Amino acid sequence: MKSRRTRQLAAVYDVVAAAHDHPTAEDVCDRVRRQVPRISLGTVYRNLQKLVAQQQLRAVHLADRPTRYDGMLAAHDHFLCERCGSVADLQQTMPSPMDSSRLLESGYEVRAHALTFYGVCPTCRRAEEKPLGRARRTRSEEPATASATRSGRP
Amino acid sequence: MKSRRTRQLAAVYDVVAAAHDHPTAEDVCDRVRRQVPRISLGTVYRNLQKLVAQQQLRAVHLADRPTRYDGMLAAHDHFLCERCGSVADLQQTMPSPMDSSRLLESGYEVRAHALTFYGVCPTCRRAEEKPLGRARRTRSEEPATASATRSGRP
DNA sequence: CTTTCTGCAAACTCTTTGCACTCGT
DNA sequence: ACGAGTGCAAAGAGTTTGCAGAAAG
């Protein structure tokens, strides 16, 4: 039952590790296909699962949305923008030691926790505050909207 | 486009509000059927959705498990026992004001957040620590608190 | 009456799986 | 060669939806 180094497994890992946008399994599949054209979605799922089990990748579960994958292993939280669907990493927002200890005292064994914030990201907020009223503000800075991760199906 | 007060809607609300175990949609359907035998799962889903949208109920999204519903509206977190599948309410473990404010300063608009701990609950831990000479598998799913109702469907 | 809601079943989305074949080791 | 891994397609789980008929206002 030894794990083999296949081109598919390596490609899946590489894609997620290199991504900054928390891709879904389908996103990963699309990207991996640039290297391994014939890889199937099933294989992508199997390999993502394996890498998550081996703690080489993390799965990010979001309300009502497909699971996304993250190459960042350090403890951190997430922010999901409900406008554009992008997911941002947040530097360990919660002082987990404090919270977990209370649970421990209550007899719980905490193995993991997930903290996710839902709302509107800075980019979408800015985009929203402009459209209404007469364009009075001559604020010109409009940071690239490129950060928006594709999240839904076309 | 006015919302009507139907027996089904009321029953769905009542079941979730009275429940202490964070039932799934299927659990809710089974229970509501004791009052409204012919209610369909589709109607249960539609009503749960409506009640959540109206903030009368909350949806609890868990990693790799079906959504569960909660009648407790006060801010609180959850603990999912990976052994027995039970979900426990945790009294506002996180001091959210602190965390959210930092996000606000960064330009995020936080509309909600979800904090869930995963691990083993006190009951399962006790059962485990008083071994009868058997090791444990990481596999589980036992309706210790009544939540895993399986119903056959064609 | 008018409009929303319901039951049913089919459709959908995301994910997993069985099987024969392929490719690491 | 052996068997874990792959591709494909089909199956599964969970949830949504189209429609004709039921029922709330």
C-alpha cells in the first residue's frame, strides 16, 4: 500500500501549492490539464483527498459552495466574499489556544477548527460604493479586480 | 409576493425550534411527517431555506456532512464530534468584536462568521478511555443524539 | 378568484466508485 | 510482474426545480 509518485499526483499538488486563489477541484483539474491533458476529474478528487489526508494540502469548506483547496498549511482563517466568490486567507484571526483550552476543560478533544467570515471584500465594496449618485469623486485608484477568483459556473 | 402561513411551514419551524440536536433536512422531514404525513422533502428544503433567509432559523454547514439546522439564533459556535456525529452548541467561544474589527479596518464588510470545532465529544472520549481491549477506528457515524436517520429512497 | 405553496419526480451539482487498463517500482 | 494509480462512465448523496393541482388570503 505504498504511495506512488505519479505525474498526476505531483501535478495536483503543484497546482494547489502554486495557487493563491483557493481553487475548487474543477479549477484544479482545468489547470492540471495544461500539464497532464488526459487527467480525469475523478483522479483529481482522489489525489486531492490523499494530499489532504497526508496534510500536504488543506480543504476549505464553505457554506453552499464547492470545497476549495489550499496549499497554505499554517493555521489561518478565511474570508469568503459573497459578491465575487473570492476567498482570502486571514492571518490567524482567532487566538485558538484560549478557545480550545476551554473546550478541553469541558472534556472535548479538539482536533481542528475552522473559522470563516462571510461578507464583502474590499474590492467589491469599493466597486459598490461608486455606481450610485453623480460621479463626484474623482478618486481614480481602482486596484486591479484581478483578485476575484472565479467561483461559480458560467 | 406575500408569505403564507401554511401548516408545512409552521411544522418545519416548530420541529427545528424544538430540536436540540441540529437535525438535517431529512431528519426534519421525518419528524414533520408525524404531524403532516404527506409533506415532501422538497417542501421541507424550501421552507428551511425560507426560514433561514428570514433569520428565523440558522443553517449549520459542516465539513463533508449534510447541512444541519438550528433554532438557536443567539451568536454561538459549534462542535462536531467526528465519532458520533453529534453537534453541540458552544457559548460564543470567540470574542468576535475583536476579530471583526480588524477585518473592518482592512476594508472588509463582515456579515457573518462561522466557527466550528472538530474532534471528539466528552461522551465518546469517555467511552474510548475505558477500553474493553479494543482499538478505535477513525470511522464512525452513530446516532448517539439522534441525527443520522437513514431513509431508503428509490 | 388570485397567488403562493405543495407533492412528486426529474434534474442538478458535487463527489465517489467499479472496472479494466496503465505505469511506477 | 505486481499492484497502486488512472480514465471513464456510471452511481451516490444532498439539494433544487418545473409543473399541475391544492389551498391560503
